[in-house]
Amino acid sequence: MVELPRILARRSGDGWVLHMDGAEPSYVRRLDGAVERGRVLMEAGGVPGAEHGAALRIDLGDELNRRVKASTQATADAHKAQVTAAAELRRTAAALDEHGLTGRDIAHVLGVSPQRVSQLLNDRHARG
């Protein structure tokens, strides 16, 4: 696997300055074109691997970098917690069903709609 050349984007005015392996810095207005611009410039400069793309890193300064990292980690943690909670909700709905509760009673106990109970119990059967 080829290691992609690196582009470091730093905010400058109302755009971004791209610092690249083997190429002079370049200015772009928005980040959505940064990788392609950097790749083209590096490829023209003969930077190995540029024909395969480039790895973009965005530097917003220490404080904002920490905030971005913390917020993206919080989002990942929330997703993981949601997946765990959904699995537990399925198991609990199944246990209540096995104890003879009706779908409507399960809905009241769990605080969800009867339709959601149906989905939870169907998911259990589909998953085996």
C-alpha cells in the first residue's frame, strides 16, 4: 500500500493555505477542493504517490483542534451507546414477551409505541 502524500490546511483570511509535501504552499477558498488541488500540484512536482491521492489534515490551532476532536469523539461515543441501548431494548422486549406480556403492555412498560415493540420483537426473530 502506497503512503499518500500529506496536505496540511491552515486557515488564512477567508480561505485556506495548503502546505504540501514537495510543493509550494497554495491558497484555496474552501476545503472541498483542497485535496484535488494539492494532489495536482504535488503530482506536477513529481511527489511519489500523489497520483493515488493525498491525505488532508486540518489545523485550526490547539484550542479548536481539541474541540473538534472532543466533539467527534463524543459523537462516536453517543453512537456506540445508542447501539448498545437498542440491543438492550430488544433483549428486554423479548424477555417481557417471554413472560407473557402483550405487545401493548410491553409498549407501556418500555415507554415506546406498540409499533416499536413489534419492530423490536421482529428484529429478535430476524437476528435469530
